[in-house]
Amino acid sequence: MAQGPWFYCLKHHTVETRDGCAERHRLGPYDTREEAEHALQGVAERNERLDQEDREWEGR
């Protein structure tokens, strides 16, 4: 079984190990394969939280 660290490839929409695609196409590293599998969900949640903070900062 492959060992981490794990990355999520934005080009192929797959989870990879260090030997995968170029860094510019990846999110990570993540400690576990499961964390990498949920990378896009984490990005969406962070973006929503930051957008909400921006709205509050701007008084909207």
C-alpha cells in the first residue's frame, strides 16, 4: 500500500502520492488519502467562510 503524503490532482481529479503530477496541478500535501479525497470540499468550505468574513467586514 502506498504511503503519504497525499495530494489531490486538479488536472486529473485523482488522489496521488508524491510521484504524481507537477506541483502546480495539485493541492496538498495531506497526511491521509481520505483527507486528499476531500480536498475540494475543504477548499469550498474555506472559500465560503472567507467570503462570509469579507461580507461582514464590508458591512453587507
